[in-house]
Amino acid sequence: GVILLFWTTWCPFCRQELRILANKYSQLMVDGWEVLAVNVGESAAKVDNFVKSYSLPFKVLFDKTTSVSRSFEVLGVPTYVFVDKEGKVIYVEHSFPDADYKALLPK
């Protein structure tokens, strides 16, 4: 499966979720998830500086025109979108599903 986190550098809740995701990253990989942090609408230079200062272990993608965010109907950041192996969206929320995320894991 794939975990997408839509985020911006100016959002304090995004920073918190990026830290949570970074801390869980190695376990998520073991559990079969790919993690992609999708920055929404900001410049590459701004995001690159931010990513370096946070030492994020996962891939960071740019949604410069916000077309990807719109295609997933993201209405605010941070937003998690979990996609299963068949490409079906199985979870959308503004925070990591701490208590029950294991139930979402690919079988």
C-alpha cells in the first residue's frame, strides 16, 4: 500500500505529522507501506530547505499546481490518504490513525 501525506511548510500540524511519520517510517516499510509526502503548492527551494532541516527519511513529491491534491479531494493540510495494493483509497484523515492503523495494513 501507499501512504500519502499532503502537507505544507507553513502548517504547524503538518510539521507534527511529518515527525510522527518519520518516527514510524521504518516500521511502516517493514509492514509493507510506501510513504510519500506530497507538498501542496510551494516552491522547490522552500521545500528543499525545509526537508533538509527535518531530515525526512521518505520521498517528498511536489504538487506545484495542486492538481494531485484536487484529484484526491484534499480540503486542508495535513491530510493522509492510504491507498491499498489495488489502488483503492481506504483511509482519509487529518492525523495518523495511531490506534487502528495496523488494521489498514495490506494483507
